[in-house]
Amino acid sequence: MDENKIQLFEDKRIRAAWDEEAEEWLFSVVDVVGVLTEQATPRNASTYCLF
């Protein structure tokens, strides 16, 4: 089984990995912030600041 996958959310890519021991998915925070704040690239999301 491929443990690293790309998940889609509203047609946007979010990197994810399956943690076999914890039996849960782990998601890239940068990718999630990028989707939620509608950033053009993941790099823009990594420098996102509210103030």
C-alpha cells in the first residue's frame, strides 16, 4: 500500500501520509492553510500571516 497520497479538497491538492501505528491520516498544514486562505501556491501559504 502506498502510504503517501495526494488528497483533493475543492479540486486543490493536499499532501497526506498514513501513520500505520496511529492508524490515522496526517495532512500538510501548509497545504490546508493554502486551500482555506485561497493562496495561489503552497509557498504563499507558508508565509501567510494574519497581522
